[in-house]
Amino acid sequence: MSTLLHRLSVWLHRQMPTHHHLERNRFTRPIAKRQELFRFTRRSVPRGVAVGMFIGIFALIPGIQIVAAALMCVPFRANIPLAAAVTFISNPFTTLLVILPLAVSIGNLFGYHADIGTVKTMMANGSGLHEWWAWLLSDTAPAVVIGLLIQSIVAAVVSYVLTVWFWRFWIGHKQKARAARPRVIVTAGESKICEDQTV
């Protein structure tokens, strides 16, 4: 369990944008200097995960996810690096195999008749904004958009709740480990180890 958590934290750390990356982007440059958006606190971390999950699933157009996540973090006071890293939940593998098929299934529940083949072709060909805009105006687009919206809201809420729970568990675990460590008492040139006695 601890090895898995360590690997996950290393991967997330690699994916997180730095101040330098955000300062180079003209859209995120103004918010790159707000230090409170980069702190890891019990409030900013769950919010950052939720924002990243929402943007990562709903905004499937490559190139805008990190910028959109950073901008959305401002009103919610969420952690920007974490939100940007979580947007990688949508990658070619998860998008084509999980996110889009589920979005089509959800959208078709509202009476639409969406076809996933067109979206898969556009994703495979790396279509630009013009092609995506034309697709958004087509008949099948509303089903996918509604499906993505519902899916992203549910994923954001669930990830927020799980992150709050994990944060409390992790902090509690650290406090217990700290309390279980023997305390060293330094007195007049000598040190004594005082172990806590639990009854």
C-alpha cells in the first residue's frame, strides 16, 4: 500500500506544472504569483482534485485542460499543481475506452442517438478546434456533452469526498506515527530516550 502511494505521489509530482510553466503561459501568468493556490492544505487539496477531475473529463480538447484547471482553481481556492496533474485522468487510453463510451451511454438516456465512431475518428486524427466546433454543432454532440457534464460532476464530487477522507486518514496516520516515536530529552550534556507508556 505504501509503495503504491509512493509511486502515485512521484507520478503526480512529475505531472504537476511548476511556477515557471504557468508564468510562461499568458492565460495563467497573472495567477502564477498567488502563493495560496500552490499550498497543500486540507481545503485546497480536495478542491484541486475535484477541479482537475471535472476539467479532465469534461474538457477533452488537448491543450486547454491545464489552463482551464488553473483558471477554475482561482474562484474555488484550489491547489493548481494538483488540479493540473489530475487532468491527465483523460488520456488517449481512458478517453477512448472509458470516458467517451460512458458519456455516450449517459447522453443516450436523454433520448439522443449519439455515435461514438465520429468522436473516436476525430481523437485519432488529432482534429483541431475547427473540426471540434463543427462536431459540437452536429446532432450527436448534445448527447456526448450532456454525458460528459454528468460524468464530470459525479467524478468531481466522488473524488472530493474520497480525497477529504484520505487526507484525514493520512494526517491521522502521521500523527499516530509521531506519537509512537520515542522522545529524546536532552539534559545537561546527556540525552535520555523517554518512551511513552500506554495503558
